[in-house]
Amino acid sequence: MSGLLAALQSAGGALDAYSRALQVTQQNLVNQSTPGYARQTPRLQSMPFQPLGGLFGGVQFAGAQDSRSEFAENSVRVQNSALGWNQQLDGLLQPILPYLNTQDVSNSTGLMADLQNWFAAVRQWDSTSGDAAARQKVLDTAGVLAGTFRDTAEAFRSARQDSLQQLQVTVGQVNSILGDLQQMQASLGGVQNDPGVEAAFYAKLEDLSQYMDIRVSQEANGQFTVTTAAGAALLMGDQAWPLKVSLQATPPSASFPTAGPTVQLLASDGTDISATAAGGRVGALLYGLTAIFPSLLGDATQQGDLNRLAEGFAGRVNQILTGGLISDNPPVAGVPLFAWDNSNPLTVAQTLTLAPGIDASQLALIRTQPNVDPLGIPAQLLGLVSGNDPADAMQLESQSFTDFLNGLGLHLAGLQSTARSEQSFHTQLLQQAQANRERVSGVSLEEESVNLLQFQRSFESIAKVISVLNTLTQTILDMVKPA
């Protein structure tokens, strides 16, 4: 009788084991398309069979094994971060490149086109020996060029402000995701995490990776630690550490004290992590706000290439014109063609205009240095095209003004071209990483269907064994029951 009871107990344990294995398999089937879900494999453990020692064997459920690969998960996050960076950088450059337009010869707009138009007008002025209509063309195209400088500066300033707003919104999205992770973290930990909660947690981590390059590690207690690539804490234990966008005022001791506030990304403890917040949309926006726009418009340490170009070109044109004569009988000194706000070197491009009250008849024609040349000023202005004379070039780069502008446009166009090609490249790598993760930890309907059928049959077989044992036990009890 004791043998039958032991066998019944062993069969009951096996029935429970296969029942729980069925639950795990059904859970896999239900979550086949759930973002972040990793296949769970039921583990069945055989019990020792030692009848003399009272051990009658059987099967017990030993938990479910998670198929998730941290390597595969990290590979997806790395590619997602790189894709987010390049998408954001492409979008950041899109509104400013048309104003430089150094390569698209089919488009007659932009600084390069208007600068070339002005040189063409000067060339015509030179070839017509000071014709009045040609002078007027020089004046008109100079007015257009000054307006394009202003429009370009305003477009860059507007794009910078838009990028700042995008950064603030994007950091807000990062903090929102961190809040969701914090809530989920409270449900994680222990011997084995709930696969559903863990799936949602990993899906949020993937969302977060498009905004920042992150590092994820799982602690011994089953919870997770999330940091930036440089180690700034984002999530530890049950505590989230939100980020903050800060605008720091320019100190009076700066090289350009009139510069606007400096953008910083602060960790929760107030540490500036702007320089180390690499990858993702946040990293691209910070790169634009701390590198691209300052190089164009200036900041506390630099005047900005657009302002340098405007001041260098307009200043040299004014120097040539004021060094000549409008007429020599009586001698009338030349007047400047351009004017701008001299009090702030960071606003040259946005304040560049024609000199107040100037008209075409005031354009100097007679060159007085080194020798008197009645028609020498237009020719001298055309020297700015080549920049062979150091006085006719950008001082630091020793480049002509057109070469400097062309290099500026090529640099930004190259950044955008690289960003676009990298988008395609990292899209493919992301798809490969996701496919590899799916192979490692995804749910196969065919495989799970086979497992479901196998466990069902095992469950039914054990149920029949229990039924037979129950009948035998009842028979024996009936046999020994007193009449």
C-alpha cells in the first residue's frame, strides 16, 4: 500500500511539473509579438529513485530558463543609438545648408550665388570703364548680398533656437522613460523576474537607446543599473536620476562677453556631462548646439565663421573704396559700401547693410595707391576673387573669401552626407542585430506548438497513471475493508 501511495505522490508531482511547463509554453505563445519578450524554456528535473531510501523518482518543475542574450540586446541598443544620432544630425543641418549652397549650381540662391553675382557686377563695371548703369548694378547686388548675410544669420539663429527646444523636449522624453523604468524596477528582483515586466523593461531600454548611448548591467538581486556611456547614473535600484538642460550665462571675462548663454546637459548631481553624452538624438543635438552653431555664429570663445566672413569681406571692400577717389577734380575721397554694428563682433552678419545714404555715384573709381589709376578700383576689387594678396583673403586661413565660403559649405554638406549614408548603414546593422536577437531569444510558433503538444500528451499520460493508481488504491482499500 505504501508503494502505491508513493507512486501516487510521485505522479502528482509530475502532473504539477507538466502543468507548469504548459503554462510557460502558453505564455510564450501569447507573448510571441510582445516587444522586449524573451522566450522562456521550462526546466524539468528528474527526482532521485532510491526505493530503499524512500525516494521513488519522478519529475519536478525547476523553473523557467530565460533565453535573453545581453550581448544581443546591447548590440540592438548600440545600433539604435547610432541611428538616432545620424537621423537627428541630418535634421539639424537640413534648414541651414540651403543658405550656403556652394555646390548646387542650378540654384541661384544662397550666399555663394549672391557673392558671385556681386563679383560679376564688379567685372562688368571694370569692363565698361565706370559706366553709371554698371555702378548701379554693383550697388544693387551689394544690397542683395548684405540682405542674404542677414537672412543667413537669422536662419542659423532660428535653427539654433529650434535645436535648443528639441533638446529640451528630447531630454524630457528621456526623463519620462526613466520614470517608467523606475516604476518597473520596483517589480523586478528576486530569484526570477516576471517575464512580462522584464519584457516591458527591455522594450523601454530600447526606446531610451535612440536618445542616448547607455550602458545596462543586471545586479545580483535581479534589478538593473542604467548609466550613460561615460558612467553618469540614470537608474540605480529604485531611484531614477533625471537629466536637465541648463543655460549658463557668459562670464564678463570671456573673449566675447556678449555671447548668449552656453547650453549644458547636467546630470542629476549638477555635473556637466555635455562633452560625454555621446550617441543618440541627445548627443547629436548637443553636438549641434556646442560645436556646429558656435562655429557658425560664435560663442564666448569665437566670433563665428559667418561673422568673420561678413566682417572680413565687407571690411576689405570698404578699405579699398575709401582708399580711392570718387573724382580727382576736385579730389573727393571714396566712401564705404557696407555698414554693420561695430559694437558686437557676434552680430556682424545679422546687421550687415549698405552704408546709409550711399548711391551709385559715390562708388570710388580712381585708385591712388601705389600709383594713380583712373579706373583701378574695380580691378582692385576683383583681386578679392583670387585672394592672392594677403590683404584680400581671410586672415587666419589665407584663403580667398569665396574659397573660405566654399569650404564652409563643403564641411557642413559633408556632415550631412555622412549622416545620411550612416543612417542607411546603421539601419541595416540595426535590422541585423534585431534579427540576431530574434534568433537567440525570439518565440518560434512552430517550436512552441510542438512543445505544447508534447507537454499536453505528457500531462495526459500522467493523468492516466494517476487514475490507474487511484483505482488500484481504491480496490485495495475495498479488499481490506471489514465486511
